[in-house]
Amino acid sequence: MEENDILKLFEDTGALLNGHFRLSSGLHSGNYFQCALLLQYPDIAEKLCRELANYFKDDKPTCVVAPAIGGIVVSYETGRALGVKALFTERSEGKMTLRRGFELKKEDRVLVVEDVITTGLSTREVLEVVKSKGAEIIGVGCLVNRSGKILDLGVKLKSLAKLDFPTYKPEECPLCKKGIEIKKPGSR
Ligand SMILES: [Zn+2]
């Protein structure tokens, strides 16, 4: 799938909105992105995660790991496409960790996946968890890279789409100057 087809899926599912939005940071933007609105459709989630799986399948991963909550669906569907286990990490007292009896072995070849990479922080935390188990990391895959730059995670990185929207301070917002009605994302 081409990046444009993927962006169209985001728009068609309402995950990517155009307009005038007040973000939770207080900044204004002409776009809003909420990946969960795409992933609520299992058939689309399956299709996109298969794209990620295909990119990494020759590296023969034995396991997929993602950070909860946003990454769980991506881990599960990518694991399904590869025919391997799908695990997730979660925070326990602020520290990213594998819980629930999930195990990684030294022989495991791990593909780390995410729905959206913004700063790369949670991805790095998952990579640390995997390394601490002695398992090999074959790469990182995400549906969307929002970092606005080429991230160096020290491993192969594949993103299906890149999104980089300008944000504005309210007093400098060109959309406010045009008098366009502002919305809070999530409300209609
Ligand atoms: Zn504005």
C-alpha cells in the first residue's frame, strides 16, 4: 500500500481530521489524529498490520512486543500475520515492564511495534525491556511516525505513514485569525 492510500484510510475512518482544533496541550492545530479510531475497525487493523509484518517477515521474528495500551491491537494483528506470539509491556509504578507471566527468551527474535511513535520514548523503553531479557531485536514497526524527524532507535525502523502537523499558540493561530470555529477533538 502506498502512503497516500494509508492516509486516505485514516481520513475515511475519522482518525485524521482536518479543521481547527484545540489540542490537550492547549495549542491549536488544523489537524487532529487519533489512531484508535482507525484501529476500531478490525479489517483495517489487520490489513495495515499485515503490511508491517510483510516488511519484517524475512527477519524471522519469533515474537512481537508493543507498549500498552495503544500498541496492543497492533501487536496482536502483527503477531497474527506473522504467526507468532503477541506480547505487550505496561507500566508498573512508572516503569515499563513485562507482566502477566509474559516471557521472552534469549533465543527470541523480537519485533517491537507501536501504533504511533511521537517522541520515541515508549519505544525506547520497550527496547530496553527486550534487551534486559537478552532477546534479539530485529526492528521497530509503527503505523504512524509523528516524530517529525528520522528517529534513530539503533535498529531498523519502518513506519507506514508519516504525519507532521504544525501547531500554533492560540494568539498566533492563523485559523483563529480567519475566524474558523474551533473544536475540541472528540466532541462533535
Ligand atoms: Zn486557533
